[in-house]
Amino acid sequence: MTHKSFGRAVPWLLLALPLLLLLALIVVPYAMTFFYSTTSATFGHLNNPKGVGLDNFESVLSSHTPPFPSVLLVTTIFTGGTLLGSLGLGTGLALSLHTVSSSARSILLAIYLIPWVIAAVVIGYTWRLMYDPQIGLANTLLGAVGIAPVSWLTDRTTAIAALVVANIWATYGIVLLIMSGALANVAPNLIMSGQIDGASYARIVRRVILPSVRPAFLLAGLVALVSGLNVFDLIYVMTGGGPVYQTETLALEMFRITTRRGNVGEGASVTVILFSLSLLLAIGYVFIWRREARKWT
Amino acid sequence: MKKLSLVILACLSLVMSACGSTATPSPAAATGAATVAPATAAPSGTAAAAKQTLKVWTRNYTVQDPTAAGSGPSPFFAAKTKFEAAHPNVTVELSGVPYDPQYQRLLLSQNGSIGDRPDVFLMDNIWLGQFSENGMAANLDSYYSSWTGASDISDAYVASSKWNGSQYGVWAYSDIRLFIWNKDVFKAAGLDPEKAPATWQDVMDDAAAIKAKVPGVSPVAFPAGSFEATVDRFYPYLFMTGSTILDPTNKKATFNDAGGQKAVQFLVDLVKKGYASQDVLGLDADPVVDSVYAGKYGMMLATVGDASAARPAGMTSEQFKAKIGAALPPLCDGCTQATAAGGWMLGIGKESDKKDLAWEYIMDVTDGANMVPFDVFFVRVPVRKTGLAQADAFKADPYFAESAKAITVAHFPPFVASYTQMIEPIWTAIQASIQGTPVKEALDTAAKDVDKILNP
């Protein structure tokens, strides 16, 4: 092999190992998940399970404990709430930090990123404590203004809202990081021009800054969407999907059917459903990205 | 082209990330779970050919190194020493893990996902049906037929190691449900702190007094979250009505009968009257016990005889007795005294080629000389009559006499393979009833679900 051809091969060699790992750790398990979704496999009988066609999907979609539309609704509210909340909070904080001196910005950014680096399980337990009916901060604050205590995690509406707030807390950091990086690259002369023309900061943000960081905003949106859709640990710790399945998302349903009921086939079918929904979202994302990309070029 | 690549990458990352972290475990991934167990040394070389290894899979706290400071007595270590002395060519290999890994490694071993198989294993009594039906545990009838010690097992327990009419386990140690109350709370409510509520009506009356006179304390609590403890603490109320969880064939749910409805209605009434908070819907048993000890809840039905219900660290037996009362569960009108019990039993691997050695080792482990010191240290309830007769040994437990009484009226959950699956509809029915669904409707729905699980 000549020196030149070896040089061309190096990147491929370096890519080969990650590619193999990807194949072994993602593609193969996914292929097996698709296979199991059409079988009667249980934890007790994983080997040579009987094929059942689409029965598992029918069982999941027609289940009344909980009804599938209810799980889908909770997933949608949770993901949508996380997306909007973390995008709003992360972007708002990034814009606020953009107005302070760079030395103060670095320190504040590090502080604001703390929730993002904490494990979701820890965040879950922390927020569970905050919502504790007896010693929680939430009810203490309500009590201070004369409002009766609320059973935060045992009523469907408040429980979902409480979960969304906790997940926004866990997620906004990555949005803040992405947006801060993008804001740092906004040409100062554009902002200065706006200021010379007498535009308010809010107008500069709307007309100059946000259009300049649109690609980053789209990326942050993608990350926030994934953070909402795939969350399991935080919900598991805070409510376990209960009471009466009222906070059960698709990820929780997948876990419950697979591990609690031991029904690997049905659990796999929920995985496939979630995969398909994610694929639809991905296609929508690609559509938006391409439309936006045309504007950037 | 670069943009297209970026788009494809983003698309892939969205799909993979959305599902990846919670995907259904594959057998490959599942096999990995078994690594929680300590590695077992494979016999090697010619020396190993003559040697035999008896693999024992048990819980972590039962195999604490007896020489380590602060560790409790280990019946497994004690029996190992004696056993290896009697059988110089046999090495007893002890492996102890926490609750979930123990269940998982047994399950994985049984379904062939891992090659390692135990000769002796410790199982929670609620797993008995599953591991018997699925072919993990060996039938022990032939051993029982010549075991004189079987008559030493407490009467309420002796049939509870059977599945389908045959013996599959040997009881090791137990835990039992008693009703506990905080004496300080009772005093503050003007109640007699030494008098246990004997009936459901007493519970209501005492709760009313606490609610009226002790602000900031929730009079009664019970776990009603999505946990096994929710059904476990419900069973004593169910059993005392004469109801059962399943019919004698173990193929049909019966907990939705009049007795079951009465038991759930009792819990619902406690919440409706404001004697228990709606927050029980998110609670597991351990935090409830802690809150009773802390005086935030007045009373509850609790497990006595496991680590979670042992007295708080630093509290002496006298201090515990002065603060907490314990008695048999309160009775409903026309009901018969009953409670629920749980615990651990030893099984022999069906595939084991050393069943006789395994049985001999089990006999050593469960022998009172080894097991009673363990029971005392870990505040467990002995399952043998000779153990129960040693009241002096258990004098540090102020409520040992109550536990001993409770054992005589203990009931167990049904030993069916799908028990761990069928409890979810039951706790869901309890939750739904508390949230306002009519009790009968909630229980009927759960019964249908359980029937479906039992008869797939």
C-alpha cells in the first residue's frame, strides 16, 4: 500500500470501529426489537418465541388499562411542554446573559448549566421532594400566601404539569448552551446598527438577533424535543407513571409492559410504535430544516 | 450535499435517541444484567475435576462477612464451614446480591439467557409459583417425605412452600404484617397509647380524635402508589373478610367479591373522611413507616420483620416500645383475625446435578442454630416452631409476641407464575377507587385484567 492510499484509508479505518459498535449496539438490538414485537416472547420464554403477527400491536392499541390515546396524549403534552418551556427558558436566559459583561456571563452561564449536568434521577428526587405534600417547598410557598396545600403528584393535571416543570429544569441548560454559543457569533455591527437607528432591545432581538440564530434555535428545538420524548428516569422517579397510569408516557408504558408484566413482545411493540412516531417527527424536522436551509443559502 | 448529510444525521439521532434509552431489552442486553452477581470461578485444570462446587445464590445481607465489624450473623457462612468440613471435596460458593438482581439472575438463568445456574437459591415467597412453573426450581417432595423437620415449620407456612400440590421450597425466614401506631400522636389526641385499635371502627374513631386534636398529623396512612407494597398492605384487610385473591384453581380472580369490595371501601373511606391524605396515591411503604416513626402519620398497617421496619438507628428496644405500638391488624364486623406474611425460602435448581448435597446444605442453613441468631439480628420472624419458642432470644424485639401470634393467622399471596404481573391491576383498582371510581367497578376491571393475565 502506498503512503497516499494508506492516508486515504486512515479515516475509513477510524470510522470502522464506531460503525461496528453502532451496528452491534443500536442496529442489532433494534432489529431484534422489531422481531420480538411480532412474537409472544416473555421474560420467561425469550428463546424461540411463537410468532403472533401484529397481535401485540392490536393488544397495545386496544388496551383500556390505560387506553392508548391517553398514553399518547400524556406523551404529547409532556414532550410539547418540555419543548416550549426549555426553548423559552433557555433562549430567554441566553438573551439575558448576552446583555451582561463577558466575565460575568461566563460565571452565570456555569451556574445556570448546573441542572443540566445533574443526573435526571437526582433531579427527579429533588423535585419529588419539592412537591412533597408535607415538607415540600411548593406547598410551603402556597401556604405562605394563604393557599391550601395541593396534592401535586396524585392529581392528573397537576402531576403532568409538575413533571413538565421538572423536565424543563433538567433540559433548559442544553438550550442555553446552544443559544449562548450562537449569540456569541452574532455580528456586533448588526446590533450596533439597530441601536444607532434607535431600535429598542426587544426589537433588536426580534428583528436582528433571533433571525441570525435561527439554525441554532432549530437545533436546540431538536434537542429539547428528544429530551421530552425519551425521558423515562425522571418520570419513573417522580410518579412511576401513576396513579392509575395518569402520567404514563410511551417510554413508561414500554418499561411497564416489558419489565413489570414481563411481556417482551408487547413491550417491543410499544418500542416500535415510539420509533415510528419519532420517525414521523424526524421527517417533519427534515422538512423544516430543508425549507430553512434554502433561506440561509 | 453537506446539508443533506447533516439532515440525515439529525434525523437518525432524533429517532435513535427517542427510543434508544428505553428500548425493550434484548437478550444480549439482558445477559449483561447478570454481571451484577459476583463472578463465579470456573473449575480449572485437573484439580478441579475432583473438586465440586455448590453454587449458592442468595441475598447480599445474608452473606455478610461474619468477621467484618458490624456485620450480622450469616447462616450461609455458618453452614458453609460445617458443610465443607464434612465434604472436603466440595466448595460452597456463596454469591449475594440485592433484591432486583437476585430476581433477574434467576429469571435469566431459568430462560437460558445466561449459562450460569445455581444449585441452591433464595427466593422471595412471591416468586415461588413463577420459578416452580417455569422449571427453575426442583420438586422437593422426595426430600420432604423423609424430612422429620418438616413438622417443625409453623402450620400456616407449611403449605405455603408448595406449588401445584408439591413442595418446591424450604422456608428460611419470614416477615409479617402488624398494625403499628405512634404513641406520642395517640397521647396528643387524648387516646390510650397502649390500646391498639381493635376494629375498623376503632381506627375511624381514633383517626377522628387525631384529626381533631393533633394538627399537622395525618391520622392514618397506607401505601397506594404503583408498588407491590400497596397490594401487600391491602391483603390483611382482604383476608380477614374471608375473601381470597384467586380461586382455588388459581385461574380466576376473586378479590372483587363482597369481601374485597369491603376491604377497598375501608381504604377509600379513610381518604374520603380526611383521615388519610390523597397523597397516599404516590407512596411506597417505607416512607410511610418512617413518617409514622417521625410522628407525621398516626398509624398504619406495616411489615414487621424486615430491614425497613426495624427500629430506627440509635433507638433502643425500650425507646422503640415507648414510642411505637404494634398489634394484630384491626378487624371489621363479622371478620376473622388474619394477616399477611412474606419472606424467603430456599430452592434447589432443577438442573443441578448435586441435589442431595444442596438439600443437605439447605438443612444446615435453615437449622435453628444458624437461623435464629440471624433472625434476631435482622429482626426477622422465625418460621419454625422451635425458633418461635425461643422468646428469650428475641427479647430485644418488644413485639415478638405479637409477631408470633400473627404467624398463626398468616395468609400468603397465591403462588402463580404471573403473580408479579397480576398485582399491577390490583393496585390500579385501589388507586382508581381512591380517585372516585366506584369500588366494584374498579375491582371488576382489575379482576378482568388479572383473569386475562392468568389465562393468556
